[in-house]
Amino acid sequence: MTNTPDDFDRASAIDRASAIDADVSSDRSAVATAERPRGSALLTSDSGSDGHDEVKSNPAGLLILFGLLGYLWFAAGYRSLLFVVALIVMIFLHELGHFMTARWTGMKATQFFIGMGPKLWSFRKGETEYGVRAIPAGAFVRIIGMNNLDPVEPADEARAYKNASFPRRMLVITAGSIMHFIQAFLVFMIAFSIIGEEDRSGPWEIGTLSALANGEEAPSTGAGLEPGDVLVEVDGESYQFADLAAYLQPKPGEEVDLLVERTEDGVAERFTTTVTLAENELNDGSVVGFLGVSASYQDRIQASPWESTKIYGEAMFETVKQLGILFSPSTYANLGSLVTSGSEEVELSSDEAQNRPISLVGVVRIAGDDGFDWFEPLIIFATINMFVGLFNLLPLLPLDGGHAAIAIYERIRSRPGKRYQLDVAKLLPVTYAVVAVLGFLFLSTLWLDIFRPIS
């Protein structure tokens, strides 16, 4: 019996989700430069709207997009599809924060798109074009005049971002991250105070049956065990799930006696069966006993709102630490070695899995695992929000934090009656370097999650 998704406790959920790379944030950084901070918008202002609604669509593109989502459902299951939809909503809310605050502060936003790449469907309402693009890996809002490299029509100068007051610019540029923090807080409240954590010291039953890594049937399936069964005794002793794993793992190939309780139509019946544990080889070459069950706990512990708030604060602090680890030189050296010589199969409980950044592909695979109940995916989603929110505040272009840093620097350099504006062209070499680093992070983690996935 190997470690199952039930061993994926709150701390590891926070650590794994915090280790996600910049994939979500790269909805802009992968295609943006300093002069195009709000995604792939053009440098020229889109101010030619006549105020009438106009709808454009690409039926073939929309069909392909829905086909890809359908394939995801078929190939990975509805849980993975729901998680992808949740990530799209998360990114939408990030950009909605920028868009709404820009409107409230009088700035002109000419585009609001979900997705990147070719345009699939759009409509214009007033001065703004809304729509969907082909690649569901980001979103963008086009706000005119983000800096001196973004030309603006003379009639729109007063509504350009670069000409707004310091408080208004800071509100608009940090609104995306604020939306992430709000989402994370609300999800933590739902997860800990309403759903509650599983009480792993209480009674448990079989949640799911697992197969061996090579696809062979697990001993649990061969023994006729079913989800909902209770393992009352193993070799005459009763065990909590973690203790049961510790008992079975040193017994590869050995027989164990199970006393099982099964309830059907309200009637509980017990029966005994003998199974031979499979021999499961781990990444380090060791062989452990494998039964092939995960646990579903019958009781839950709900935290008070205050306790959930404290947990949120602890998770935020842990995410800050993980962000520091992500940008350490050792992380990139480790990624390079893993790409060239990493394990073909990586178990969730292994040291490599706990220390390796993962892409959105890996996150969706883990969050969509049928061995989890809904608590773990919620915590993963909340922690991704924390990470993306904090990541976007780093003082580096093309991230939101880079624009915030420019606003702060300009405020410091300005004098009464004389406003200072930075020449962003001087920052382009640093911006290109940041994009290159993020590109390496994106490609290496994506390659690992496709060809050497965490299972």
C-alpha cells in the first residue's frame, strides 16, 4: 500500500500549490513587453468606436475551443474540467479588478478579453470591446497610456493611466492581486468553516480503489472490496489509515487477513478475506506492499471564522516563503537536472514532488484526482490565488508590481508643480530578462508535467 491522496494534508496542499510556477501570471508576461502591460493589446489607442454595439465571431474557433474542453472532460474527468473553469474564472476576476477600477477612476479601457491568441468572438459596447480568444491561458484588459511608450490620442490624454494621480494608478494596478486575495480568503472560509477538514483521528472507510502504476489490477479490486467498505481489522488489529499504510508497506508479496464491514440497504454485514499485497516499486528503487485503497473519513472538523482567518494568514506567509524558493538559483539548477535526468514517474509523497515547481497542467492533474474530496482542490485553488496575487506584485516588468514600482518611483522623483515620468525604454533589457526567466520556468515545468508527471 503506497501513500494515497489522503496523505495529502493541509500543509502539503499549501506547499504544492505555492510551488506552482508563473503559468497563470504569464498570461501577460509570455506575450507582453513593458510597452504592452495589459496583455497583447496594440500600442495604438483603440478610440475609433462610434458607440454602437458590434458582434464578431469565429464559429470554427469556438467549435475547436469547446471541443478541447470536451476532450479534457473525456480524458481527465469532470473534476479536472471544473478546476480549469475555476482557473479561468480566477483570471477573469483578476482582470475584472483592473477593468472596474479603471472605469471608476476615469481611465479609458478599450479591450477586455478572456484568453490569448486569435480572436474567437467579441462585441463592442461603447468604447470597450469584450470577447474571447482561442487559448484559455490568461486574459487582458487594454488601458490606454500605460507609459511613455504607449501613444495616446490627444483627446484621450486626460484618461490615460500614466496621467492619473498616484492613488488612482496604485488602485488600478494592484486591483488584480486584491481580487486574488479576496478569492483566497472566501475559499478558505468555505473550506475550513463550512466544509471542514476530515477528522483523520476518527472512523474511516474506503474512498476509492487504486490501480498499480503499470495499470494492473490492485489487490483491493481482486479481493472484491468496494468504496464505502470499512476495514474493521487487518491481521486481527484495527488501524487508522496512516498507521495501516505503515503496517502494510513493509510486507510486499505477503498475505494479510481483512475483516470487512459492508452496509447495504441499511444492513451492515461483516466478512473476512485474505489478500496478497502487490509489490510496488518506488522512485528510490525500494519495494513496498500495496493494497490499493484510499480513505474517506466519516467526520469533519469545522473551524471558526477566526480560526479560518488565522489559517489564511499562515498560508499567506508560507506562500511568501515558497515564492522566495521559486526564484532561488538552486530551483533553476534543479529544474535543469530534472529535465535531463529526472524520474519517469514521480510520486506525490516523494521529495522531488514536494520541491519541484509545477505548471498548470500538473496542478489540474493533482486537483482533479478522484482520490480527493472537494476540500483539497479548494485549498489548492485558494493557494494558487495567493501565489498569483503575490507573484504579480513583484516589482518587475511586465508584472503588475513593475508598474506599481514605476508609479512609486515617479511619485518620489516628482516635485510640486513638476511631475516626473520615467522613460520605460530604459527598463526594456531587464524586462526581456524577466520574460526569458519566466519562459524557462514555464517550458521546463510544462515539459516535466507532461513527460514526467507527478502521480
